[in-house]
Amino acid sequence: MTEDIISLIRENVIQGRVTQDDEGLEEEMVDQPGVTELIYKALDQKVDITDIINRGLTEGMGIVGQKFETREYFIPDMLASAEAVGAAMEILEPHLASSGIKAKGKIVMATVKGDLHDIGKNIVTILLRGAGYTVKDLGNDVEPQAIVDAVRQENPQVIGLSALLTSTMTQMGDTIQALKDSGLRDKVKVIIGGAPVSEEFARSVGADGYGADGFQAVSIVESLASGAGS
Amino acid sequence: MARQGVLVEPYQRLNQEQIERIHQASLDILADPGIICFNSDAAEVYGDFGADVTPVEQEGPARWLVRIPEKIISDTLQAAPKVVKLGARHEDNCLILDGSEPRVRFASGSEANNWLDVDVETFISKRDPAREADFPVFRVQKGTVDRLAQAAHLCENLDSWDSFLRTVNIQDDDINDENKDVNKFFASLNNTTKHVMSGLTELAQLDNVVGMAQIIAGGEARFKENPIISFITCTVKSPLQLVDDTTQKAIEIAKRGIPLVISSSPQGGSTAPIREEGMVAQINAEILVGMALTQLVNKGAPVLYGSVPVRARMDDLNDSYGVPEFSQYNIDCVQMARYYGLPCYSTGGISDVNVPGIQASVERLFSHILVTLSGAQYIHYAFGLLERTNTFCPIQAVLDNTHIDMVKRFVRQPSITSDRVSECLEQVRRVMGTSHKLYVRFVRSALRSGEVTPSYPFEGKGMVDETLLRARENMEQMMSQPPHHIDRATIDRVFQQVPGLLPRLREY
């Protein structure tokens, strides 16, 4: 029974089905429970949460990654699966501590002050949640002080800053300066991304990393959050 | 089943009044000044059906001034079939060309002398010898039977290439006027299961070519049902002169009831007026006179309205295919064919430049889009032609296939059904309920169904345009696909019964 539900969760992650309303990629999945319904069912059945996460969600996402590498899957597939894992983690989060599972890490995401463009930031948020991180999304047009406050309150390992405009990218430097002024810069890693920024710009404003796309952003977060990038 | 091409909502450049004005102008041209006919059989046929035929006293070959009354044109337009089937070795590849339906198919064309190979060489920067980059270099070769076969094989493997018109003039040492026709048709038919169309070099070879096609199609009756080959004849030398040789070929092909393109290719500014009303009135008259002849010798003979109007370059009087007037002329002709209900063999996708690149892409895509929008049933010259029509480049054909696919995707009719609108509204509601407000995951079904156009397949990764390098890789992959040859027993029969075939074509 446990095996059945774990493999169903894994399959639905691969299919990118958040709920039973999602069609996925195969016709026979239509109207069958999606990841959300299956997670609730697994909790009802007292399935081990470590198994749900490791053999259901993580293994499923690993297969999705392989399919993306071999070009069988595209970005929409990857995001659908990441969204399914993110939804599952949100349901499981209250149960993690009691199960003795250490959260993977917390990330704060924001589009900087003056910039309303949040597609990139949203994609990175979905992918990070899909990778098992807890993400606090501060939204767009976020003042440096609000980010400083969030760091104090949420104690994240990494902050992700996004900008689309050449006129707002300078806010990234201002935000990093605000963190320094508050004495918080050493407590958190900062990565940046967005169309106008580059690796060179990241260095110039004192960021710890630059993600050229969502997948690179996740990979840098993995490296920084685990301490390898320190 | 037949190849579906793409059905378009036709762009109407001319309004009804303008179409009728051009029709009347064409009739006026045929009545006065009439046409000069260099073919005695044709002059006799026109005379028998009521044309005013007067010998022209002039040095040189015999000729007649033929003034054609409106009745001949209206009667023969009525007799000409409005739907023509172009068969194929693999019958799913046949084309049903319906003059009333703006469904577009794409074919190659010309009989180019040159074949352009694209090689890749590594170049070293003079300024920074540590910098190396790969660039295409071009090599002109002459057309041969083997290269014609390669082009047919490429046609077989490119999805948008609906019908194979001989691409290169075969100039092997062992090819002459007497054996050219059978060998070019055999090399084509043996390497593609799509429809094969060509001109005829020697009228004396017509029955050998038809006999070969009948054997391959499965017999005379099967060939009649599924005409796997057809012919093109340019009966007219513009302005308004019926050529002896090609007119005789048209008569003989029409008598045999084999699909035939009556094409005319006047040049605006030299052999036709440069303004579109004059150009179109003249080419229309030239095509109508050829079409009429086919119906007078064999009522109901399958015929295509073949319009190949071009404009003269003002610097050297060569043909210019890259100018917007070329597309205007062609669209007008498509409308004239539709006015008569005849399937139209039209022209698009050619460029004036010698090599693939920016100019080639701009010029050919311009007419690819516009002439496709006109709803021509059959667009020839659409693959691989460069240097006007003097060079065929297989890599350019690979690029054209991709570009035509993009054009087909664009012209497809919208499908705004109530079900689809409801589905979208549901998506909007679901996305607005999320924090990220992204529709990305709802792309998936459209992506999997092929509704979403893939990225340009020849895009490079760095700061160098790698289009030709990527297209070359794609072409090599296509060429490595297994060929779809005619079965061995049929080939044996063809070689036993058809004279003139090169023995080396039997080996593969």
C-alpha cells in the first residue's frame, strides 16, 4: 500500500500534476488524484514522511531533471513538476519537525525596488520550492529595508534579488549595502538574476552569485546553502 | 489520403472589378494583336475552332498570326478540369489540386545548372591568432544524375516539400538529349515517393517516359488513376509567341491526358509591361491560349494554370525575384486562376543572390509568405534555388523547409471554438489563484500536440551566426536516412523495357 502511494506520488510529480484537475501528459491520468490529493492521502495513511519526500518527491523530480537534460521535457514540464513538489512541501511542512526531518533551507526572494517585473523571480521561486526549499516570496517593488526586515525575521540562508530594468538593477547594490549597514550581510548569501545583469555586475555590487537562468539559480542556491559556496 | 498542404484565407490583392478588367484586357490582347504561332498543328487547331489564322510572310520559320475569339477561351475554360490529381508512388503523397480551394502545397523547380555545396572551414583571426571560428565556404558543382537523386532523397525527407520538380540539369558525360528524359525521371522517381514533375527535353522520349511511369505505377490503368508524373511546358515565348517545340509537346502530352502545367514567364520591363495591370493581362492571355490548346486537342485534359511572372533588374535585365513586384504579379495571377476555377501553379521563395545568407533569407521569405497567403494550389521554386534559378543548394532547401513550416503555421486558420475559449477562461481563473501568476504549465498540451512552434532549429550559441553550420548538420542527417527505392522487380522491368537508362542507376 505504502509502495503504491509513493510510486503514485512519484509518477504524478513526473507528470507535473498538482491536483486531480491537471491533465498531465497521459490521458489515463485525467481525473485521477494529483500530488496534492495523494499527499493528504499518504498523511492519512501515516506513510513515513521521509519516504514521501525522498522516494516520492525527490526521486520524481530527479527523473524530471533527467528528462529535461535529454530534451524530452521542456521548461513548462519542469515548472509543472516543481510546482507539484512545492505544493506537496507546503502540505508536509507542519509535519517535518515532528518527523525529525530537517528543513532543507529557507530562501527569501524579491524583485527590487522600482521594478514590477516578477516572472523570473516567480519561476525561480517555483523551482526552489520544487527543490525542497522553503521560500518566502516578498513580491515585487520591494524596498531594501523590507528585505533587511525579512532577513531579520525569517533568518534565510540565501536572498534572491531580481530585476528586469537597467534603471532598477542598481537597487541590487543598494539592497546589499542596506544589509551591510544593518550588520546582516555576513549572515546571509545574496544571489542576483534578471535580463540586464551579469556575472560581472554581480561581482561589482558584491553579490555572492549570479543565476543566468532559473536552473542555474537553483544550482547556486544549492551550493551556497550547503556552505560550499561560502 | 493526400498531402494536405495548408488551407489559407486568401489575401485578395485585386478586387472583383480589377480581376474582370484584367480578364477583358487579356481577351482584347488575344483578339488584337493576337498571338504569333510558330506551330502548324496548333495554328490549324485554333483555325478549326474559329480563330482567325493568317500566315505571316516573314523570313525564317513559318508562323501564323492567330486572333482568338472570346468563345474559344470561354468554352475551353469550361472544359478544363477544376480539380487535378498529381499522383505519387506512395499514394498518401498525392496532391489533389482543387482550383476553388486555396490549399497551398510547395514544390521545388527550375533545372539549375549548378549545385552548391557548403563546406565548413576553420578560420584564424588575424588580429588575435588564438581565436578560431568555423565558417561556411561555398563550392559550385555542376548538376548530375547523382545530385538529382540526392535532391529527390532530400525531398523525401523534408516534410514541407510536397512535390519534386527536377532541381538540377543533369550534365553527366554519358547524358545526352536522347537519354536525358528517362534518366532524370528515373533518378527522381527512384528516390522519392512524392509526385515527380519535370519538363520534357525531347518529344521523342515522351512515350518512353510515360511507359516507365506506367510500369512503376503498376500499369496503364493504375497510372491513369494515379499519375505519378506530370509535365511542364512553357508554350509561350513572351511576348505572345507560341513556340513550335514546346507547343508540340503540350499537344502530345494533352492528347495522352497526363497532367500538364502550361506555364509562362514574362519579365516585367522587358518581355512584358512593368506595371502589374499590363504584366498580368499579358501573362494571363499567354496562359489562356496554352490552356485553350490543351482542351481543343483533348477536352478535359488535366491542366494547371502556370504563372511565373518576374520583373527585370534595371542594372542588367536579369530576372529579379527578390523585389516586391514579383510577389504582386504572382498574387494577381493566383487570383486570375481562381477566377477561372483552375488550379494554379505559382511561384515563390527564390532569391537573386548566389549564396545562402541574409539577402537570400529576406528575399525568399518575402515571397514565401505573400504568395502562400494568396492561396496558390502549388508553389514551385520554393526549395533551394539561388542566383535566381541558376543554382540549387541542398542546405538552402533545408532552410526553406523550416521557413515554409513557419509560414504554414502562421497562415493556418484560427480555431476559436467555444470549448477552447472555455478552457482558456478556466486557465485564467486557475492562474489568478496562484501566487506566481504564470501560465507556463498550461503550455504543455499545446506543446505536445505540435501547436507550439519550436525555436529556430539552426540557432547558434555564441556571437557567431551558425545557421548554415547547423543546417548542414541537419542536411547530413536527412541524407543518411534510408532511401525509399522502387522495388527490385519493378526496376528490372523498367530496365528491360525502357531504352536509354544508365546501367549505373540500377545499382544502389
